[in-house]
Amino acid sequence: MKENAIISPDHRIRVHDRTFRPYIHREEIEDMVREIAARINSDFAGEEITILVILKGAMVFASDLIRHIKVPVTIEFTKASSYGRSMKSSGALSIEGLFTEVADRNVMVIEDIVDTGTTIRELIKHLSGLQPKSVTITALLSKPTMHVETPTAIDYVGREIAPDFVVGYGMDYAGQGRQLDAIWVATDDTSA
């Protein structure tokens, strides 16, 4: 375990000032990744995909998923954030490095988790104006009860979860916890 996440005897971890308990084990994540990849391989057989990875959170999920995708892929990256040091989305979206060469391409956005859906909706709006062949959304996790305005359409999702805050497998709390190989959920108990 890295020094920025401390494990306690009752299998809880501390990240900054918060305590987290085990939520989704590594084996379950691996199963979700394989299932999503199998659907993508079937749906895009004979096609090419331009994958747009949302940094930093989707990095781990995307790297595991891409290794299971059998169709040709091109990989691009963009950084989008609405959290800062909070456990709740601020609603203010920051997008950096969004590529623009998507005309006539199958674009697949890979996100770690869809909370409010704001990031995904803004990306879809931007990408759609660039005339791609298709835009699909892939997320490891989704919190559908938190999607604001209208439900966010996610084409490939590993699991829908409650509106709890999670870390691990690329997802962080104020920059820490990404290296954890499982997903942990915040508890109300702040003592580890």
C-alpha cells in the first residue's frame, strides 16, 4: 500500500481526512472490464475506434479495457474535472486538451465514473459538433440518481452505484487513492 492510503486492522483505509471501506474487489472489476470489452468487440467488429480517455481518473480503467479490445484503436487523452479537493462535484467544468480531429470517426469516451453527467454531456455536445461517425460513452461506474437535468446515456457501464463517494482504481480523493487496485467507499466514520 502506498503511503498516501493507510490500511487499518478492520480493513478500512484513510485518504487525507476521510475513511473508506472495501466496496468493489479487484476480481469484480476485472469481470466488469472483460464484459464491457466483449460487448465493444461485438458492436464494433470490422470498425476502428478513436478512444478518448478522460484523465486522470479513467487512466487505470482505460488501460485495462484497451488491452481487451480486439478492434483497431487510436488513443487520445483529455483532462476534465469538476471536483478539486471536494467529494462533491462543484458543477464548474474544466476541460483541457480536447482534440478536434473526429470527423467520420467512431469516438468512444472512456470515463471512470459518471456522477452528475455534466462532464459527459459537455463532451458529447462538443464532439457532436465535429461530425464524428458515432460517439459512445463507456464508464466503469455510474451514479444514475445523481444525473442532473436529464438522464445521461451511457452505452457501456460496468455497474450502477448509489451516490456514495468512492476512491481507487484510478479514482481519487483530492489527488490520492488512485493507485488502489480495488474500489473503496467513503464512510461516515472519520476515524481509521
